[in-house]
Amino acid sequence: MSANPILATMQSENVAHLHPFSMVFPNKDASYQAAKRALDIFASGLALLLLAPVFLIIGIAIKLTDPGPIFYFQTRVGKKGKTFRFPKFRSMVMNADKIREQLEKQNQHGSEGVTFKMKRDPRITAVGRILRRFSLDELPQLWCVLTGELSLVGPRPALPSEVARYTPRDRSRLAVKPGLTCIWQVSGRSELPFEKQVELDREYIRKQSLALDLKLLLKTVPAVVSGRGAY
């Protein structure tokens, strides 16, 4: 049996003899993969160096306005079901996970939705709203790009509880390494229903190239500045 509980669950739920990740996409050549990894290492390393003062300011702001740690860690699911620690600047109150159970019916994606989003989430702190508005809470994930758990571009990594509800089609998102940004991140973000997010992720996996990655990275800047769909 697989040591990975996420992978083991998906294999045991294999529907109609489909591969757990629905690997129906063309394999990308080694040169693209090498160039993509080189870009990840260079860009994330440079960004971490240049943004060090911003990290310090954000950390101080969090500590001065709300008790608790500066960083918040979650378990997320990466390529082929591999889990990893996913860091964020903490933008919510300390007992946010417990309060979520009381808010499920207000889920922006429907009470039975795979993902949970809420426009006026009462768990978010004052500083957290600013961080989320401009995606500053996501900056620590640059470290995951540097170490190889994430890429700059790829489907956003899901929670294990979300992946447990995936259909075989949804699992195709796990065919590639997850990323900091993706097509739906620059096309409406959380305002898009989960089914549309999956459709756009599958489109990226089919068409992925270094040119497309660079295009999406450039589009991410105005998307972050506008704050559309960020909550």
C-alpha cells in the first residue's frame, strides 16, 4: 500500500479503471521542464532576497495587531498526491479552523462546494484583509518554489479534504506540480466556480510552455494589484 494517504485513497477510489490523475495530457520535453525549474529557482531566490524588508514589516504588523504566530502552515496536496507544508502569513484569528465549521452554509462556492470561499469572512483580521487584498499573505510560498514543492505557474495546491472529494476529472489537476499562479488566478480568482477552475487548469496542463508561463506571470501583476476575486 502507498505510504501517502492521499494517493492511497485515490487509488482505492479508482473509477472506471481511470488513472488517479487522469494523465490524458501530452508529456512535456525535458528541456521545458529544465527551463521551468531554472526560472523557478532564479525568480524565487531573487524575490526572497529583494522582499526580505517586506517580510519584516508584515511580520511586525501581524504581531502588533493580533496575538499568535506570524506564519500559518497548512498541509496541501501537490503533484501526484504528494503532500507538503504550505506556509502563509497568518491573516486569520487563531481558532479560524474551528470557526469555519460554523460558516460552511455561507460558502461562496455553495454549502456542498469542494472549496470554501467567503467574501466577508469574520475570521480575517484587520491586517489580514490588507494582506489578502494584495495577496501578500502568499509571499512565504516563494520558499516552496525555491525548494521545489511549488512552481511559479501551475494549478493552485488543494487541501487534502478537498482532494478527497475530487472526481477523476478533478484529479487531473494533480498531474503537474502546483504553482503560485495559474490561468484562473488571472481570470477572476475566487469568483470562479470550482468546475471552471478545473477546466482552466486542464487547459494550462494541455498547453503549458515557457512562453505561456511567462505570459501568466506578467498577467498576475495587474491581477494582484486590482485585487479582483481576492478575499
